Amino acid sequence: MDWTKEYRMFHVNIESSIGRGLLLYVQDSLYAEEAKLSASFEEQLFVKIKINSTDYFLVGLIYRSPSDNTEEKNECLRNLITEASKMKCKHYLIMGDFNYPNIDWDLLCTKSENSAEQKFIDCLQDNFMFQTVTKPTRWRGTNIPTILDLVITKDENAVEDMEYQSPLGKSDHCVICFKYVCRAILKSGPKKRKTYRKANFAGMKKEISETDWESILESQSTVNEMWRQFRQKIEDIEDKYVPVVTIRPSRKTKMPLDKETVTLIKEKNALCRKYVATKDPNIRKKYNRTRNKVAKFVRKARKSFEKSIAQEAKTNPKKIWQYINSKSKTRQGIGELCVDPKNPKSNKTEVDEEKANILAVFFSSVFTQEPEEAIPELDKRPIKKEWTELRIL
């Protein structure tokens, strides 16, 4: 499978000699478009990803060259971040190599109050942004390891499971992997899936047994080429004998609407298109009346829907939590945990496996330890009067 077909590529200065170049891949199932910012900073790339009908997720890439450390260039960078933070987006994620080695990110300070690094920190704080990288990302020879690569957000809890992996090739910068938690809508086009329950397994078995595998594999020079050829042949046979069906997205609304409300919504949309085409003020007045009526009906339907969920909270709690989670913009997971729960000043971990072990140790500590020997028997007590009937009024 060619994975590049599933992603859309955004790039800057890849085909030119200007700067280092920036490259960003976005999964094709997401609605994404490049965002043009007016700040005069060459090495920058911003993409807006649609996460619901009204909100966007802004993803930015920035490279700041250490050789071009003029006050003008640093000011352009700060203006760029300020402009990005003021865009009407729900989530913000800015990444890149900023080449500010003299910043102490634990204390949020630098060696000089008037330095470009301190002004950069002030810029982030003025725009209510957080820098989430906590470990050195660049080292070379005898140089002191420093944090040059930054991950900047407006929600410090949205970045999870950050890992610092070994550099690629001959690079001296580590690879940073992390998860950014938010909800996004996917393209609702038809999807194709294989229906294995209707597959012709007898035909597959027959063709696999009749295939001359020796001649196919002997023509390959390496084990990897043999594996690719074998896999390709199996996939071709699978495509031949397993039928494919097209699954179209469901058009059911999350909140049930009655027929009258649906008719009003269609009428409102038709009046909107008509007004855009004619600019007739009478149509505008009619549209406003219909719009207000739709809003009234939708509010009434939502109130009735939420009331029905609340009434079923005891018998069907899953339904109410599903509705609550659908209204949440982000999913909050388990944050950092102290390695030593008894010492709040101990190191903290972000690794899921280590957090699971810490929680397991804590939960097991409150369990009652039953003795391994036989359970003692209670002495029999004499029954003075036996209850043969018990009535509860």
C-alpha cells in the first residue's frame, strides 16, 4: 500500500534554495487547508484543520536560523506567533526548531532580561501559550544538550505521551513523537470495505495451491523482495475472490427532529439561497422569520431530547455519558504521575506503561490481604426461636 495516497502534503521552500524547507503531511480524511499569515517570516507553514462545523485546529511549522539572529528577524517571529494566536481557532499547535539554546524552560528565564530569548518567552506568555518539551532535543560532541525544538500549544494538557527518540540519519536533533488530543470531523465520503463472509474461500484455496511459488520466489534476490512478492500475490488473490461493498455515511442526526422542524430547516436554506441570488429585502424578512422559528423549534427539540436522557440516567447511564462526551472539545487522559507517590517532589513520568504500574501498585496497597491458611469457622449459636415468615410493609 502506498501510504502517500492517504495523506496530503503541505510544504514550503522544498523546491528552492531558500532556507531549510518545511514539510507537513495531513491525513486525507481530514478537512485541511493552508493558512496564509501576513507576518514577513520566510520559514513558516500553517495549516487549518476543521474539527467541527465551526471550530478549527491550527497547526504550524517554524524554523528559525541561528545564523540570522538579528532583532528584526526575531521581531518578525514574535509577530508571527502573535498573529497565529489571534486566529479564530479552537486548538493551536506550533512546532519547529527555534534555536533558542539559552532558555531555561523549567524556570522560564534567560541569562539576560533584554535578550531575544526573554522577549520570545514574554511573547508566549502574552499570548497565553505553553511550551511542552521538557528534555534536551539536540546534542553534538562535547556541546551541552539543549532544548531547541519546541512544541507550543494553548492547552498544556492536550499534548500526551511525548517521546524523545533517536535522531534520523546523521541528524543531531532527536525525533519527538506525541499525541495531541482533540476531536475532529472526518470526510464523510463513501468507503469501500471487503465482505469476507461472502468470499469465495474455495477459489482462493485452489488458486493458492496451484500457484508456482518456487518460480515466483526464486526470481527474487533478497528475503525482503521475496516477502513483498509473496504479500503482493496474496493480496491480488484476496482482491479477486473477496467482494467489495461501498458503505455510505449515515445521515441520521444525533438529535431527533420531527418532520415539521426538518421542513422548516429546508425552507430556511432555500430562502437563504434565494436571498443571496436576488438581494430582495422582502425575502430577507421572510428568511429572518423562518430562521427564528427554526431556532425556537430546535431549542424545544434539544430540551426534550436532553430531558429524555436525564430521565434514563439511572437505567441507561451509558447514554448520558455518551452525550456529555460528544459535547467535549478535548479528551483529558491521565496526566503526569510521580514516580514515588510518597514523595511529591520526585520525578514525574509521562509513559503509559509506567503510569499503569504506579496506579497498580497504589490500588493493590489498599486491598485486604487475606490469610493463606484455611478460613476459620464461626462457632454455632443456639437458635432460640426460628423465623418462619417475614413480612415487610
